[in-house]
Amino acid sequence: MIFETHAHYDDEAFDEDRYDLLDSMAENGIGTIVNATASKRTVEKSLELAHKYPFVYTTIGVHPSDCAEMDEAELKWLEEMCADEKAVAVGEIGLDYHYDEPSPEIQKKWFEAQIELARRAKLPLIIHSRDAAKDTLDIMKALHTEEIGGDIHCFSYPVEIAKEYLNMGFYIGVGGVITFKNGRKLREVVEYAPIEQIVIETDSPYLSPEPFRGKRNSSLNLPYVVEKIAEIKGLTAEKVIEITEANARKLYRL
Ligand code: NI
């Protein structure tokens, strides 16, 4: 069954039908979901979902855009949450220079601190990196994250950068962008990357694939992503689902 490696079902976009939607996943071929977190508040909500649904797991972490107010006490709290039996990764953490705030210095500080948290907790990393290719890679190399492993979620960089992460043993997270008219860069990465290092994700409620671009996304749209990967790799959809599920289980150690 399809393994959704990154969604945000704690988001208010799902307030009206969250439980009905999650109840409908199995009958639609979605077998496992990892709900990704971005702040203390979302970690709390995500743990709640993971405890309610056997097939839902959660990451634990603070997103670079949400780290302005972070402090040592919060880091310590995150570490405690990592011990939860449904916690499968530290993320999404990283760098996002798309907006000016928080400053790169603050983002780097908490990115590094959360990488070390993952190392202590023995959990893989879920990396968010936007408009910050060089700084992200520099930090990940300096801190020897190849010893920790993980996934570069919603991969948005060219093949040369993908090559670096693939060599470090990381997985590449591929979602709806692969179906976009302007998604050529990601299609090139998928063409280049071994299928054994690709995992699929939606980033729901964001980034709906064509033909639903701009609408609320959910894991039910993952077949469109599978279809596109199958086309690029010359595989059947069934094979892509089977291999990416095995990859995701390795990634999250499930
Ligand atoms: Ni996300």
C-alpha cells in the first residue's frame, strides 16, 4: 500500500473532515501516514492523531520559519517527545530563506541543535530546505548527518545537489510538484535518483498535484505522483508503490 511520508493533518484546513478523511485512507490504498510537525503546538496535535490511529506516525521538530521563539526548554521538551513510541523522525527542520524572518543565524542555531537532538534520540532527519541550498548542505556535511540519515522533504534543488544527498544516503521526498508544468527540475532529479532512494509525500494540505493544483491536498492524491514517477522510471504504478513503501519503512525504521 501507499506510504505517505509527509503530510500535515493537524492543519486547520482539515478541521471539518479530518477524522472522516483519515478513516477513508485504508479503503483508498493509503496504508501508512507520517504526520510532519512544525512547532510545539503541531507536535501536540500530531501526537494526538498518532495515538488515535495505528497507521499514523509523527515527526517531532520545529520548522525553520517557526523557530524565532525557540529556547532550550522547548528543545528539552522536544527531546522528551522523541521518546514517544509513535515518534519516527526529527523534523521538519532545516533552513528557509524564502522569507527574511527569522534571521539565518537563528535558523542555523536551531537547525544544528535539532540535528544533534536526532543523533541523541537515534531518529532520522526530515529536512526542509528552501532557497538555502548551500547553507543546508554545509551544515549537514559539517555535522556528519550521513551518520544519522533521513529524507530531504519536498526536494526543490537541481540534480547536482541531489547527487550530494544521495551520496550521503539520504532519501529524496517527491510530491505534487512532479506533475506541475514547471516541475521539470524535479522530474530530472527523479530521472537521476535511484528508485531505492525515492519516497513519496504530499505535504498536505499544500502542493496538490495536477489536475488539482491550487486546491486542498490530501494523501488520496498520491496516485497522481506515483503515476508520474512510474512514467519517468519506466515502471508500473504497482512497482513504484511497492518500492517506495519499502524505502519509507527503511527511512522511518518501521
Ligand atoms: Ni511539510
